[in-house]
Amino acid sequence: MTQIERRQFWTAIHRYSGLAMLAFLAIAAATGCLLCFEKPLDAWLNPELFAPSSPALIQPLAAVERLERDHPELVATYFPVNAKAGRNLIVAVEQAPGKPALDYDQVFLDRATGTVAGTRRTGPGWDRPHLMQGVYQLHFTLLA
């Protein structure tokens, strides 16, 4: 292999490895930029889950107690005590012992009434309720 052929070979390697890195870095940069605004984007994509019916506020503990009383098939495992005004209360739930499995693990409680505004299962996906979790998963694993 001559000096010119060797140079052409390494130039081609450099060029194509740079293109491969470009694809990787472009995906990482685009998903990273979206993740900077993960919570507002999730609320914008799913207004039925995050927007309360009125500005009135119910205490988070009272709302969660009502949820567990009205839905004996679940147990609340996490909820914020100082919830943000203007947003529904997000409660992490699990199935109650001896009860059938739930098809969701997040419950959104209306801050005005304490009633269930919606549910979803956490995890990545490309549908609207799971899009930001899908972007998060793609960013940290870079697997589509």
C-alpha cells in the first residue's frame, strides 16, 4: 500500500466514523434538548391528566385518602405533600395485597375535587401519554 493509498484509506475511515458519530450526537442533542422541558412538555401533551377543573385546591393527603377509600384495589405509594398549584396531583399506586393487578401505576387526582382525572402506566412509548418517557429512555439508552 502506497503513501497515497494509505492516506485515502484513513481519510475514508475518518469521514465515515464522523458521520456515524454525527447520527449518535444528533439524537443525543435533540432528545437532551427536549428533556430540558420534560415536565412542561408532558403537561402540554396531556392536558386532561395535568390541568385541574378549577383553581380551588384540596389538600393532597385528603385527596389520597379519598382515592384509597373509593378504590380498594390500590394502595398509594407516593404523592407530593406540597403539590404545585395549577396542576393535578400525581399519585404513584400499586395493587393492594390480594387484589387483581392494575393496568396503571399513576393516578392523576383533580386538585379541585379530589376525583380521578386520569391514569397511566409509566414506561416508554411513542403514544401521547408516554412520549416524554420514550424520549427519556431513548436519550439514556440510545435504542429506538
